[in-house]
Amino acid sequence: MSTMRIGGLASGMDIDSLVEKLMIAERAPLDKLEQKKQTYEWQRDAYRDVNKKLQTFDTYIADNLILKSLNTKTATVSNTDYLTATATSAASGSLTIEGVSQLATAARAVGNQVNAVGSTKMKYLATGSIELKVIQSNGEMATTATKIEITDDMTVNQFVSKVNSSNAGVNLVFENGKFSMTAKFTGDNKDGNEIEVVSGEDVFEKLGFVFKEVGTVENPKKSIQTTDGKNAIFQVNGIATERSTNDFTISGYSITLKGKFNTIQTIAEKYESAVKELELAQFDLNGEDNENSKTTKLNKAILDYYGSAIPIEDTKSNYTSIHDKTYTDAFGNTISLSKQETFSKLGSTFWKELSDSEVNFIKETLVNLTDKSATKIREAITDSSLDNDTSKQKLNALTDEQLQAIAKLNEDPDIDDITSFIEQANYESATKEEKSATYSEKVKADELKSKYSALGDEFLNGLIVDENVNEISKILAIDFTQENAIANITDTTLKAKLENLNENQIKVLDNLTSENLTNFKALASQNVLRKVYINAEAEYKAAEIRLENAINTENTAKSDVIEAGIPLNPDGTIDNESDVIKNAIKISAVTMTSTTNVDEMITKIKDFVTTYNGLITDLTNLTNETKYRDYKPLTTLQRKEMEEKEIELWEEKAKSGLLRGDSIIKNGLSSMRSLIYQSNPAVSNSKFNTLYSIGITTSKDYLSGGTLEIDEKKLRAALEEDPDAVTTLLRNSDGKEKDTVTVNGVTKEADTRGFLQKLRGSMTSIKLRIEDRAGRSTMTEAQYTLGKNLKSVNDGIETWEDKLTAIEDRYWRQFTAMETAINKANSQSTSLMSYFSY
């Protein structure tokens, strides 16, 4: 409750002034706390300003010297009639284009005349939806189709606009009653059409487009295209090659092809290269004398894994019964490998949520179907007496592949796969306690799987067990709890294997039985054989694709040869003695060379040094700033008595020297300075592997804090002699802080990052240390040192404010009591005076 305050009416004293003056003295401890708080806040802000400076400089480096090229190069092209080129920083040496036989063009489809104008409603032409897959900028087909809906009230112009604004990758034009659709990107899709109609053929036909049959009997396809897309075909540095676009980059040169030249020679060279590639692709896949052919390797892998020479097309990557058995032998109560694929196709949730009627239907009807085609399975679902439509809808929602996988379950009458799957699904969703109580065997299986995984296929398969050596028995005889247990092993082969295991693997090994290890080794053997088979199969398929592409390329190249009238010899080679070849017009090859723009590089380095020096000067000044100890933060009362300009001048001196001698900044500057004299072993030319060797050194003025100076003559000479070495020294993006290098035959660990990367790393360390001290704006006070200090001071301020309130109340009580007493005395005196006056 607040104290009733009585002023000096009785005493005649100015009680308000007296209390105010008394409180000024009492406030001294609070003023000190508030001054301390202000100092902490100023110091925090000063630190954060340093971090802002560091971040600004870091951004400058990233934007101007890391993301943008430091090594600016200029390309010179010998004949710009046929191509133009610019040089990137990666350009080196010269590049020659000997000829261009074909420019890249885009696929196009042009429809027949339709009875419509731009304002015609689409309901009079075609409605519904279309889906397109179109060649992309990288020359590959889009992975997913783009769907476009056509509504009744949409006009032709609106339809055209919708297609063009979609991600379909085509430009649609409607003029004079015809639609024309062109791929946005040039190039040839070797596997088919560049504009592929995924759905909506009937819509396109109503819009006037005509589909034609293309492809082969085995692989029939339809095409809407009237003009196929083409790749640019050219010869570069003696190599016939092609690109899906006329704009591309080779060896650091960004090239734009403008026209064809030396066409006959380029076509001939492309054909000869295609023929050679076809021979190599055939040899790689199934060459008769090639023991390393992909077919031979795959057949051997099939024989090793499947145990017989199964035709490649019949394996279907299935697991073998032996592999399944070794898996269940190793882990016990678990789903076999082959069945895991079926379980995963449907997912754990599907099996867990099956109703009893659905389970019975699958067991009694689906698995017993003679014809297990997707059509017959769906007919069985429709005709079934399942409890409700929901069950039928759930099963019909599955894919054909999923339904056929279900129907093939329980083929072994002794194994109930479906019950096993349901049990597995329930186990996977159970809590840890439920698993231990109800599924102890599955828990044990998971533990064994974890142990197997820890040891790995390579170690387990590598254990030798034969009539001469049994490494499993030797392992079981080792007491791994003994010190130097492995070091004391006399069998050097086994010792080497065990030395490669880590501490956890040794613990796992020590807890396995003879049966465990024997079963694990058998499983590892099967796993390894399967991995070899899977890898061989992948290589075989890649070789098949290579051969298919080679055949297509050779066919196209041969067609170009025939179209150009170039005669072939009986063996299919180019007749280089023919008049067509001999009389072909030959234009000098177009050569590109690159030169480093030394002046621009020097300008960039000068700008960097100027900016760097500005930062170093600012930070050095902060650590050397004069500290005016007599100028403390102003108290509230002091502020009231001063003009605004006086306050500003006072606080300028009070803030001075807040970071004087600061160890974080001084150590940071020292670490940045040390980088100047570090050599970089990643620079191949040791002549230029330090900054001072290219003319960049610290100032001779030790008070400058380590600002940089440039010997421009020395820098220019280094850039003219080896610009790539200078670039690597300053900006080696491939470098690592802890890299392994060999220098003068000695292998050692070194920092191979460029100077700029090292500098950014050093600044990051400074910023982090400052954040520990002064935090960030997003941090709470409890997360950094000054914040904790501020919190402590704020707590002290709150305590003192409460104390001062109590003290002030006490003073007022005392003065109020005095006034009351005086007033009472005055009243008594007045009464007496009135008594004596009679």
C-alpha cells in the first residue's frame, strides 16, 4: 500500500526537494548498474558492428572473386562467319573446329487446315486433356509428362496461350486455320520422338495433326512430327561429335555455331567414327574374342549365383532358393529375401490393415487362380462376396503388378506367406515393450541382422573355412577380453583381418557362436555372388544401350553419307579416292585461342586489396582507440541537465575504446596476417605459391595492422607468365583444409585452399568467437557472454529499483510523521493562545 504523503505545510519545508536530494545519493548504486548496462550494450553493439563488417567483406569476396571468375580470359576466333566463342576461366590452349555438317534444329509438327479462327470456342474443335513429353535443354526427354486441360468455353487463342505458358516445352502457333507446334529446344532424341504425345491422340487429330507409324515391328511407335529434331554435328580437334544445341561449352570455350562448312569432310569423319564406335560397342557387349565382354561376365555371374546357365532374359534378378535359405538360417524368424520384395511392394500398412474377410479372400481365391493375369484378378475381386465395397475398392486401387504379386503368394503349401506378412507388419508397428513381450524371436532376428551388418559381407565372406584352415574355430578360441589379444595371434592372415576391425566390431564378433559365424559366412557368400551378378547385369544393360545408340548413330551417319553422295567401298568404308571427297570445298578450320586479360585481373586484385585494407584499418583502429575513463555513460539525471549536442559529444567519448586491446579482434587480425606468408602446395608452379612471390605483401608500417601493398610490376609479371598459378593461389575451390599432398617425394597433410578461401575461413572463426561473446540479434541473452552479463545487471537494477521505492517510502513516512507532529503542536499552541487571550 502506498504511503500518504504530506508536504511541508506545517513545517514550511520543501519536502519534495528534500526527498529528491536524498534519493539522488541513494540512487548512486543504481546509476552505476545502469552505466554498466549501457557499457555492455554499447560493447555488444560494437562487436556486432565488427561482425557486420566481416560479413560485408565476406559477401564482397563471394560475389566478386568466388562466384565470378577471377581469371578473365578473352577468346579470339579465326573465322566468325561460322561460329562465335567466348572464353571462360577454364579455357586453356587452343580449340579447333574443322567442320560443321549439321546445325541443331527443333522438332516440329504442323497440322492440316481446321475450320476455326482464334475466337472459336474449343468445344467446336476438341476438348478434354493432352499430355506431352518434350526434349529439354540438356538434350534429354522430360521425365514426366505435362498435362493440359481443354475446356468448352476456352477459345483457340486461349488454348494456344495456355500451352505456351505451361511447362510442356513447346511453342504452339495458330495461323490461317492451322496449328503448328515446335519444341522449344533443339536436338535429336535417339530413342524416339522429340515431341511425344503421351495421351490425347484423339484431341490432336481433331486439331488437324496427323499421326504416322514409326519405329519397328517389335517396338511400334506413332509420331506427330512433320520435321524431326536434329543435333549439331561437327568435328572438334579431330574428333567427330554432336550436341543437341548450337550453343555449348567445350574445354572452357562457350561456342555458338552459325553455319555449316567443310560439310563433306565432317560427314565422312562422323560416319567413320560411328562405324568404329559400333565395332567397339559390339565387342564390349559380346565380342567373340573378348573374355571381358559384358555378356561373358554376366553369364559367369549367373552361373556362379544361380548354379546353372540360365538365359540372361530369364533371370529377372530373382533371389535363389539357396540365398533365401542362408538368409533365414542366419537370422531365424524373418521374411525371406524374395518375399521381402513382395512385402515391400504393398507396404507394411497394407498388410496390417487387412480385414479377416480380405485375408480369407486372398488365401482362398486369389492365390488359387489358375490364370493370374491382372484382368482375371480384377474380375475375381468384382465377382467376390467381400463384405463391402470398401474392400473391393481397396484391392482394385492396387496396381496390376501389386495384385499379381499377391496372387503368387503361398505357392509353397507349407509356408503361409500372408500370415507371415501380417505378423511382420504388426511387429514393425509395435512398441519396444510389445516387441519384447510378444515377438521375442523377431527381436532376436533383428539383433542378429544388426551384428551381421556391423561385420559386413567382405569380412564374413573372407573368412577361410576348408579342410586345411578353419578361421571360425580360431576366432572362437580367442579371448578378446585379454590385452593385446589380436597382437598375439600367430596366424598373420587372420591377424591382418582382425586388425582391420574397429572396437565395436570386435565386441560383436566376441558375442557370436560357431553356428552364427558359419551361417553368416554362408549368407555373405551368397550376398557377394549376388552383388557380382547385379553389377554384371547393370554393366550388361549399359552395354546394350551403348550398342543400341551406336547402331542408331551409325544408321544416321550412313544416311547422311548417302544423302551427301559420298561413295562407300565394298567393306563399308569411305572411298577417300572418290571425286566427291577429293573435290570437296575445304575451308580452313576455325581456331579459337584464349588470352588472359591481365589488366582486368590486376584491377580486381587492386580492388580486393583496397577493400581488405579498409577492413583491416577499421579493425585496427578499434583495438587502438583511446579510452576516456572519465567519460562514463550518462545517468538519467545528467541527461536532463545537458543539451542534445552536449550529450552527443559526451557519448562519443564514452563509446571510444570499448574494444581497445580486444583479444578476439587482435588474434583474428594476426591469423589473417599469417595467411599472407603461407605457401600453397596445390600451386603446380612453386615459383608463385605464396602471395609475396606474386608481389602482394604486408605494409612495412607495423602500426597499420597488416594492410597489404602491391608491387604491380611483380604482380603483372606473374600474371603474364602463369595466370593459372596465380588464380589457384588466390582461389583454389578444389582445395581442402586438411589435404594430403606429396612435396619433393614427402607425403604430408597441408591446407590446399586458395588464399581467399582461407581468409573467409579465418573470418568465420572470428565471427563465431564474437557471436560467443556478443551474440546475434536472433539470440536470447542466455546464449552469449555479454547477454548473460546484461541479464545479471538487469536483475540487479530490478532489485535496486525495489529498494529505492522502499527507501523513498520510508523518507516520506518520516517526513509525514514530522509534519503530523508539527501540525499537532501548532494546534495545541493555538488552543493555548486562545485560552490565555480571555
